[in-house]
Amino acid sequence: MAPIPPDLALAIDGLDPDQALLVALDFDGTLAHLVPQPADAQPAPGVLAALQRLAAAPRTDVVIISGRALHDLAQVSGAADLALLVGSHGQEQGTVVALSPDESAALARLRQAADRVTATAPGAWREDKPAGFAVHVRACGPDDAERVVAAVRELAGRPPTAHVVEGKAIIELSVRPLDKGAALRALLAGHPGRRVLFAGDDVTDEAAMAVLGERDITIKVGPGPTIARHRIADPAEMVALLAEVARVRGA
């Protein structure tokens, strides 16, 4: 099992087992290694066992906040019985996303425009979500990937305007806000004083880290700029981290 960086191990050891803790985690790139086809993703070895221990720990709640649609997250993560699942960057929290007629019409036009873009680039494809869609370019050549992302980004600024987020080899448009920070803030609203451990690998996870305070533990998984206070290398190190959190929490 991969070792935990000393600074992070010290922060975890300082968690008070008598104080409520929310462990909030991204999925792809954090609990699962990134793969060319999102449907092929699966939790890294040991992740589900670690989540099961955490779920049994006193005063400890676990949530997975993913950009994936909720039904897709439940299927690939295998964690529906171990954690609260939040999909579509916080848009799906167990309830159906009901769009207005105007939102539905706008989304249909955006999808049609995106399809015209992806049709020009082998390997690019559209993944539908309740209030938007993601365009994946991981299987494209570098030039095609850059061109497709730029074209889809431009779509977001045209009528009907859309919310846009970009990640690793993916760009998402939505007729509703895409904000993991807002989702995390909502989860904390009814639990003042609860500490948070948040881990994520992509730029979309930075919004969640930004709403947390100095008492919370924020972790960047993998390379890249971040506001997180700690960093680990990959999902294999995440397994060791979750196991250590479970131990400190008494599970």
C-alpha cells in the first residue's frame, strides 16, 4: 500500500474522533484511475473496502461528488450502499432534475450544435446528462481535441448561453449551474461545525475546495495547480489515505 505524505498523515492524525466529519470525494482520477472510455472505469483496488470501513466509523459521513450523471456514477462506482452519491457536479442529489420548456429547448439546440462539432473529429463523443452534456476528447488526436474543446467552448457564449466547465480531456455545457462548491456548501448547511476532508483531481474540484476553511483537509490527487493544502499521487495512495482516516475515526 502506498505511503501517505508526512504532512497529510499528521493532518489526518489530528482529526478529533469525537467531532463529526464529512469525507467528500471525487470519483474519476481520485477513487478510480482515468481510462479512455468512462464506461470502463472502476474503483481502484481496495477503494470499496476502505469506503465500507469509513461508512461504519462513528460520526463519519461519506459523499462522492462527481461530474458523472447520477445513474452512471452509481453503476461504475459500486458505492451506492456505502456513500451518498451526488452527480452532475451537484445538480443531482437524489431527485429528478426537471427542466423548464425553455431549458429543454435550449439544451436540444446546444446538443445539436455539439454533434456537428464532434462529427468532425474521430474519437470525440457526447455524453448526455439531465441538464446538459459533456464532450469527451480523450480518444482524439491532440489537434482535434484542442479544436473540439475550443468549438464547444464557443457554443457556450452564443444564444442560448450555457454554463461551462472544463476538465481533463472533457468540456461540459449545462443549462443549470455546474458547481461542486455549491453542492458541498449545501451538504454542510445543516451541520454547522462539521469538519471536511475533500479530495479531487481535476479543476472542477477546486470550486469545492474553495468553500472550505482552514480546519478542513483539502487534497489534490495527481499533478497540476491547486489550492489544496495537501497532495497525493494517485488513487492507489487514496486507498491508503482512506484506510488511515478510518483507523483514526475508530473503524
